[in-house]
Amino acid sequence: MKGIILAAGKGTRLYPMTYPVSKPLLPVFDKPMIYYPLDVLLQAGIRDILVIIPPGGVARAFEDTLGDGSRFGARISYKEQPVARGIADALILGAEFIKGDRVCLALGDNIFYSPTFGKNLRDALRHQQGATIFGFYVEDPRPFGVVEFDEKGNMLSLEEKPQYPKSNYVVPGLYFYDKDASEIAKNLKPSARGELEITDVNIEYMRRKKLKVSLLDRDFTWHDAGNAKSLLAAANEIRRLQKESGRLIGCIEETAWRQGFITTQQRNEVGESMKTTRYGQYLMNL
């Protein structure tokens, strides 16, 4: 399975913070934001990853942050999104990269954490035909894609940013698709917002009766860190969880080491290069 991280947003809701730096490179407590979705892909065993970035010469900043992925046992490539056309455009831009394989698409500003998240990821990986998305309960679902169920838990509808939501379950920015995803995205028409909506991709899978929804526990941690308030909330939550658990959340080298992608020596070499920081000391003390 291939992985795509959509990290091309301008971050206009975070101006002026994002004037000098791309949103996914902003810190969320003690790590760049993009570490968190990257860590999820590594947890899922995905090592071949395309990062879709903004145009305008910012590639160097992403390459300085992630490199080619070899330090955490992955292969990272980059591609610019010339014009922001919506989330589903990532499947079109990544069509050559996917090349008929299955793909997991992660949004660069979404943060996921649960000690049991590995089970959700393994379940999604086992669903080889069709698509798997996640459902998460929120108090105000209006800014998100909303999924509706009947009393037996069967999915009835998906709707993007509805004024009158039919449920409190929203679809976070992590999607598992089979080989048909790029072709479905290519046949989409722009929505009233002028974007290629990822919800429309999911609706097409639902129409084909090939869409599975995995509900996340209510105590699951999910943040869409797209504005200043949610960015601060995410940082505070990561700080609290790390203090309580004694673990670094989103530590890509630790995940790569536990997955067997890198050796203990390679892990320690990364730690040694940052030995004056808690991050580096944590890696060396694992």
C-alpha cells in the first residue's frame, strides 16, 4: 500500500503565522505538525509515501524536515499542487505514484492518537476491496463531512459541511482506498465551493456498496489543527498525553524502529544528533 500526505494548504486561517512557513511545518507542541500523520502511515506499515506540497519554492523546507525518509526507513517523494482544488485532487496528482496500488490518504493537519489505534489501522488494511473511512463523534459537526447511520448502524448518507447535520459523527482526514480511487477522483465535478470533494469520492464508494466506516472510540484523540484555537488545543493535548504516558506521540523514528524499518543503531544515531533535546534523549533511552 502507498501513502499520500496532503500538505499543500496555504493555511490562510492561521495568518499571519503561516506567512513565512507552510502550515504542516508549524510545531504542535514539540514536533512539526506533519510528523503526526506521517507517524500514522508508519504505524500502518506504509513506507512508500508521497508528500503533496504547496508551489513556490517551499520544497527545501519539507526536504530539510523529512529528507528522503531513509532515516526512518521510508521512501519520501514530493510533488507540488499548483492550484488548491480540494482534497480529492491529491488522488489525481498522486495517480502515477499510486500506479494501481491501494493508497492511504492522510491530511497534513490532522492529528490522531490512541493506544489502540493500531487495531483500527489493521482492520482498515484488511479491507482490500473498496474504501475505509473513520467516524468520530463531535459536538459540532458542521465544519466537517458528516456520516449518518440508521438504528442498526448501517450508513445512510455522507454530506460535506452541512448546515443541518444529520448526526454528530464526522469523517476525520484519514482515508484508505483501493486501486480505483484515482479514477473516481478524475471523474468528479467541482462542488459549489469549487473544489473536488473527498466526500464525493466516498459517496461513489458508498454507491458501489464498497465503503466501510470504522467508528473511533469517544476517548480517541483527534484534532484538525487548521486554526489557531485548534492548533493550541492540539499542542496542549499532546503535552498532557505525553506527560501522562511517558511516551512521545508522533515520534517517527520510534515507530519505524518498533516496525523493524530501522535498526537500534540507526535509531540511536538520530537520537545522538539531537542529544541536547528531550526528543533525542528519548530515542536513545528507549
